Amino acid sequence: MLIKSFVSSFALLQLGAARVQFLGIGIAGGDFGCEIDGSCPTGSTQLPLRSFNLGGGDGEGQMKHFSQDDGMNLFRLPISWQSLVNNQLGARLDASNLAKYDKLVQACLATGAHCMIDIHNFARWNGGIIGQGGPTDEQFVSLWTQLATKYAGSANIVFELMNEPHDLDVPTWAATCQKVITAIRSAGALKQMILLPGTNFDSAAHLVGSGSAQALMALTNPDGTTDNLLLDVHKYLDEDNSGTHAACVTNNTDAFGEVAAFLRQAGRKAIVSETGAAPAGSACMERFCEQNAFINANSDVFVGLVAWAAGSFDTSYILGLTPSQKNGKYVDNALATKCVVGTWLESSEFAPPAVSSASARASSSSAGGSGSSSAVATSPTTTQSTSVEVEGGVSTSESTVIEASTPTPAPTLTTTALVVSSGLPLPATVSETLAGLDAPNTVTGTIQTTATRNLVPGASATKSTVTSGGLSRAVSCRGGLVWFSAVVGFVATAGLF
Ligand SMILES: *[C@@H]1O[C@H](CO)[C@@H](O)[C@H](O)[C@H]1NC(C)=O
């Protein structure tokens, strides 16, 4: 057998941390019963607090779990307008109902997270559009003035003016929002983030085209600044952006890319306060992860990502991210683990170039052959393949296919036995453990260079390799973002791995 030695190089992409500052999940229930015409029967409200004994979910326990175990730091707390004023449009906040909602808010604040007040009324009250034939601007301003007064001293409160406006006149809606911004600041809530939602259900696919983004980003604080005024963005992955179908048909990178470009040019930021996918839906694990990796990758303009939903939804809800109880502890489902938490944690380690690449070359020196390998990591994807061909006295080929279905949190690709042999064909053993991917692999050869990076637990992968004679190997693993790219060249007989 001819001996080849390879000079290898590796490229490791590490471009700095980049992930959304705020990650969280919607703690639903206060919105239950709300229809898109803004009718929200208060009898349907199910605030997610066990202590009320009303059949609602354990939002308090969930938020503790999400913050302590997953590091989440933003929870969205939907509530209906009708509930807050006990069906009396324009009235004072109802003391009893407000106290209940406040209990949820305080449970959220107690975790240290930011807590988003979401008025879940689709810019309407019982069929009428705010400021456009339905409730007056003053009635809506009254609602927000009272809420802002109550929470003026809580820096971690986020005011989401309205959930998913639709079918309304955008400039008129923007003018309504301006009045509310002014009222909130005037009530003493000077610094809190305010989220401004556009029409078409706040869809990322329409915010720019509908003129919503432009109209809303023109609004200002009373002092003329735009500090802490953020665009509110929603988007689902199903066929009609309704979040009611299991199948994920898009990863939304076009839509979020358009919003990101707009924001970048405008010098502004947004929070994606609602997006979700079905844990059991076809292609959801892939596309939801891709989407969320993309949002994290654009964290210069997207400062937050809130997935829908837990709270009073039970675990069987089509978009359910409600954790289940195991041995007295909450455990996330795979979609939450991989696509919500996983993409976020990975993004903290590696930067997220929209397109990144790594390449590695191996060349043969002693047998007149030539070899090459390349590993190219493109934009977030879950499939990697590497092929190596070495021509010369001996044919060597290797193809590696790694399909890491989705990224998840902790480092689990551990390459041990880093051996540098200056090109000499010294035997060495590399034990490479691809936890969560497949069984440990052993390769015998002389390792000239190698590198380690993180993979993630729970990722599923298949890997197939064919080797003969000398072998050069490039590894590039990716699942949403680049974790690892290295090339290993070695000589002598290689075991299969
Ligand atoms: C989103 O899907 C498109 C089309 O399948 C694909 O080209 C693109 O790479 C995906 N984006 C990400 C971030 O994975």
C-alpha cells in the first residue's frame, strides 16, 4: 500500500456571538376565546395560573422552568381588552380582573425576565376597528394610560400595543399608535420597550409591502426620539400564515430577510413576538430551526424572539410548546429544545453569517497523486456532506454525509486525541465521539491537524464513510449555524468510521 501524507489545513469559523438578546415563549390563556374580529368573551379567558383554580395552565411554573433551565428571558402574556375592563369599553381597569392578570405579570417579573403585555384584540373590540369606526382612539389610549401608569416603575415590562391588526387603514392605525406611545411615556413609563404592530396580522411577509413598517417607524416618543420603539413582527410557517396547519411549508427567510433589510436601512430594531410551528408537523423541525437560526443570525435588528405557545395550552395543542412533567420536573418537547432553545444557544457561540464557508485542502506528497477535500458550510442548513478524492497510485475516496436534523444545546461532538505529527506517518488513534449522532468512531492513522467544536445532543444524524488506502477527511458539521469545520489528513490504513 502506498503511503501518502497529507498536508491539511482547517478553517474554523468563529465570528463572534450573535443571537437575539431576548428569547421566550408566549404564556397563553388570557387571550382564549378572542376572535380576529376582536370579540373576546371573558368567560373563555383561562389565565395560566394554577392558583386561580380555573383550569388554566401552570404558567408560573413554566416560566420558572423556561428561565432557569433554558435561559429564556422574555415572556409574552396575552390578555384581552374586554377582560381588563370587564367588558366596559372605555372604563377604568377592572380591579379584580387586573389583579388576576397582574399576578401572572408578577410571576413573570419574578423570574427576572422581561414581560410583554399583549392586548390580544386584533386592533378591534367586538367587530369594530379602533379609531376606524369602532372604539375611539381615546378609549384605546385610556386602556394603555392605565396600564402604563401601573407598570411605569417596572423596567422589564414590554408594551405590545396590539396583537395582529388586520384589514385596516395603515396611516390611520399608525396615528392611533402615536397617541398611545405619547400616552404611555406621559404616564411615566419612559424607557420600556413599546412594540408597534402592522397590518396583515403583523406578518413579516407584509410589514414592508403594506407600508406598515415605514408608517410605524416614523412614530416617535414625545421628546422626538425613537428610543425603545420597536417594530413588532409575527409569522407562521404554514400555508396561510395562520398557525393552524401542521405542515411547515417555508422557513420564512425571505420574509424575515426583507424585514431585516428594512430595519437595517432604517437603523431600527424589532422583536419577533409570535411565531410557531407544529411539533408533529411535516418539515417543521427543519424549517422552524432554520427560521429561528436566521432570526438569531440577524440579531443586529431582531432583538427578541418569542415562540407560540405554552401557558394554558396543553401539550397536544397543534403548536404546543408546553413542557410536560417528568419526575416532578418540566421537560421541553423536541421542537422547543431544538428550534427555540437550541438555535439560540448555538448562535451564542458562532456567528451567523448569512452565508459562510469553510474550506480545507489536503494534498498528497509522496505518491505523485493529488488529493483534495472540501467542506463548505453554507447558510444555516441541516445537511452536510463532504467528499474527498485522492488520485495517484492508490485511489482514495471518502464521502461523509452528516445530516444533523437540528441543533440542540450543549457541546457533544468531542474529538479527542489531538495529534500533530508534522506530516510523518505516525500511527495514531482518534476517537471521535459524535454524541447524539451515532456510535463512537475510531480511526487509525496519523493525524496532522484536527479541531473540535460543538455539536449538540439530541441531534440525529447519519454518517456514511467509505475509505481505502490513505485518507483525508474533512468534517463540517452544521445545524443551523456553523459549529465545526476541520480537516484531518492521515496516512496508513484507516478504519471505517
Ligand atoms: C430556507 O429555505 C430555502 C429554500 O428551501 C433555502 O434555500 C434556505 O437555505 C433556507 N434558509 C435557511 C436559513 O436555512
